[in-house]
Amino acid sequence: MSPSLDALEARWGRTGAVTFAERYGGPVALLQAGGATAVVALQGAQVLSYLPPNQREVLWLSPVAKLGTGKAVRGGVPVCWPWFGPHPIDQTMDQTKPAHGFVRARPWSVTGSAAKLGRARLVLAYDASPKSQPDWPHRALAEIEITLAETLTIALSTENRGENDLLLTQALHTYLAVGEIGAVTVNGLVDRPVIDQLSPAPMRREHEPISVKAEIDRIYQDSEGPVIVTDRKGGRHIRVSKTGSRSTVLWNPWVEKSARLGDMGGDGYRHMLCVEAANAGNDTVTLAPGERHRLTTELSVTKICVSG
Ligand code: BG6
């Protein structure tokens, strides 16, 4: 049975920093620190909102977002774990092997909270085993640690608690909110080898900053540095930096795929771009029994300075 909001508040509430409420039909944690706020769903340990001080919302969220439906909510920062994309072996995408792993629509447990030095922190955990996930022959603990200050940091740690090696692919699938996709430029991925998930063509490299003018679904390999999304309509740069990740995914479903997905809203694709800190494509992680891996992403925003 899930703990009540009162029980969560009594155990993990931190005055002025961490509180619990119901939003989008399910339990969420509300974080506050230094004028910034964030909303985190206990379903999927998914950050749904990040509002830095004196800024607009940084994360795009589906206009039909609803928790507790058994389906992953589109938007915010879904946690794709313990595999990214279709299941590495079974690609039938049946009920037990959904795309992007099995934790997005599941309830996570709150295991920690803190308020100090102008930061609010929340920790959630998911204990995965063949009991919680039939057909998955491993035992592993996934932990999401969210730290809100002026910036937002999300850390996804995995501990292999089984007796065999665990092959992991994963992503912090960040949906950034942008003013207008046609007025966006993405820097930080030039000359990286690209796996284009929309084309069987061999890996290639791009020599210019990226503009998005159609559906895009690419895994940039050997990309450890920060990605800067310049949103000219929104008047800001959004910086996505990361650790523990050598691959970055860019995704926008554009018109036709949005229609198929059904939860993008009429023109939602125009106002979002996913920049995902990942271990995907050739960038896989193998954990021996007892080993841990930590993937982090940090989001920060600066205004575009207009000179002259
Ligand atoms: C991206 C993948 O990370 O997520 C895409 O690269 C996928 O291939 C997209 O379509 C959305 O996935 P989902 O399961 O949330 O619809």
C-alpha cells in the first residue's frame, strides 16, 4: 500500500523545502530552494516541473499529463531504466517489456530528504527483482536523487545486487520547454559520431550546430560535455550538463509521430526538445555484482544578452 500524504509529510517533509501534495491525480513532492521550485511525481521518480528564480518553466509537460493510469507521463524528466529504447533482446514491446524499461509508470519509495545550504534534496528508490519484474533475471537498486538549488540536478544511481553481471542502458529523458522549435540551436554535439534512429545509414558526424526542422531521433556517441540549447524565441540558453554518460539523445517527434503518440497536444512538438543524458547505443554499462554506476544531469538557464 502506498503511504498517505500525511505519512510522507511526517517522515520526509522539510519546512520550506520539501512538502507533499496531490497533483495530476497522484502524489508529488514539491521542492523549494533559493527562489526555485520543482515538482516530482512519486510515480516513476519523474521531475514534472523546474522553475528557476525569475524564469519561466524549463520543462515541457504534456497538456494531458495524468498520473496513476498505468502509462508513463510524457514530459518532465522520465527515468528510462534498466534499458533505453526497445528491450535489448525482446523487441515485441509487450506489456512486460515496455520501451525505456519498466520503472516509468511504477511507484517509487521516498528514502531521503534534506534542506540545507540553500538546497532542497529528495531521494527515491526502486528495488527491482524478478519479483517486481517477471522475466527480468536481475536484482538491482535504482536511486534517484534530486537536488534543487538555483540549478536542478538529477542523479540516477544503480547498484547491482544480483549475482550476475548487469548490462545497463538508460537515460534521464529531459523534455526541455522551448519558445519555438524552429528558433532553437543546439551546441555541444558537433563532430560526435551519430546513430540516426530514423535511418539505417552508417554512423556519421555533423559539423555544424544543430537546428531542428523535422522529426529527429539521434544518439550522439562520445559526447560527455554539456549541451547548450539556445532558444531565441524564449530568450534564453538552457545548459544540460552531465556525468557518467558518454551518449546524448536528441528527440522531437514532429507532426506525424506526435499524432500517433496522442499525448503531445495539438502543436506540442513546437515547444519541446528532448536532450537526454544517456548510456545508449554503443555506450552501455556493465556492472559486476556489488558495483554501482551514477548518471547525473544538471539543468541551468541563462538569459540571452542582446548587445547593441
Ligand atoms: C526517445 C527515443 O528517447 O524517446 C525515441 O530516442 C522514442 O525513439 C522517444 O520515440 C519517446 O519514447 P516513449 O516511449 O516515451 O514514447
